[in-house]
Amino acid sequence: MAPLKAPLLELVGTLRDPAVDEPTLTEVHATGTDYWSASAPLAVAAFPYNRCEVWRCSRCRRGFLQYTEFGGYYVDHRLREIDPDLIV
Ligand SMILES: [Zn+2]
């Protein structure tokens, strides 16, 4: 997936704590959810949300979280729309 960028998407900020070098890789889940679940909790202090940038659509104001994974041979941009009901 291509990275998000201006002008349609505005960078709002990051969920990464600048005081933490290596944010936890522990995930937080509800019953039956995994990394890819659309209904997984948005646990902002847990992986991968603790490494996400926050973006906003300048047109419809919806918010998105982007997690950029750096593999050995690739950079992968993972995207999730923010559902306020799922934030924990
Ligand atoms: Zn939009």
C-alpha cells in the first residue's frame, strides 16, 4: 500500500512516545480478534498503535492510523480507519 500523503491527508501527529526507544510489541485484543481484525481494540499504548502516525482526511475529517513496517527488503504501510468506539 502506498503511504498516505498531502494534500488530501493531513498528518496530525504520532502515537509514539518520544521518551520510549523501543515501544512494546505486546498486542491487546478482545475475544476472537487478531492483528488484522477490523474489530480489534485500538489500544493506543500497545502494538502496533504505539508506533502509528495519525492522519486526517481534509475532506471528510475521518481519521486514520498508519503503521509503517520496515522489513529487510521492503517498507510496508498499514492503514486503519479510526473508530472512536474501539479506542481503549
Ligand atoms: Zn475523506
